Amino acid sequence: MLGHEQNPPGPQRLTLPPTVVASHLRSCADDLATSLTSSGTAATVLELLQVVEHLVAGQQALAVALEGLASRVDEGAEGTLAAAREVDVEVVAEVLRAAATAVGCSADALAEAGPSFECVSESVAPDTRL
């Protein structure tokens, strides 16, 4: 037994525990950050456009995840988190909601710049690498 079989069936079912998924996300984000530094592997402008599209989708998903964490904290305030100081539980939930909003705004900003990214991509040769 792996400890995650208790997840309900359905389209939003996790196949791995959230800690494993979050750890994988961090590892991938670290690799992406390294690859996009000046010393990282060069990529075509079109590939970088695709990276931005994936980042937008990823940030949108992170915003939902952070809001979900905030909801879990709120739900636990009366039960499993009742031993914690109420003000601390409220602060944690509020910070998670603020982070969700910030990540969502970042995704929106990147998405709004999509047409400009596309114009840049279309204005250079297909094999232009950065």
C-alpha cells in the first residue's frame, strides 16, 4: 500500500501524493531556471514561445493549487487545526490566497503578452537560437 489510494475516483484524482508532485515541480522548475540562464542550453525562439505557454498554464494550475491549500486550511480551522491559534490559521489561509492571486496575475500578464511573443517569433528565422 502506497498511502495514496484513498483519493476519490474522478477526473481530478491525484495519482501521487501532493508532496511527491510538489517535489517534482520544484525539481523541474530548478532545471528550467538553469537551462534558461545565459549559460544554459540555447533554444529557438519558437521553443521559448512554447516555454512561455507552458509557464502560463503551469502558473494557472499553481494558482488553483494555492487556493485549494487555503481552502483546506480554512476547513481545518474548526477541526484538525483547532489546536492552533485562530489568528495564525487565518494568516496562513490569507497568505495562501494572496499567493494564489499573485501567481494568477503573473499568468495573466504572460498570457496578455502572448501576441507580442508571437510577433517576435515570426520576425526571426525559424532556427534563430537564444
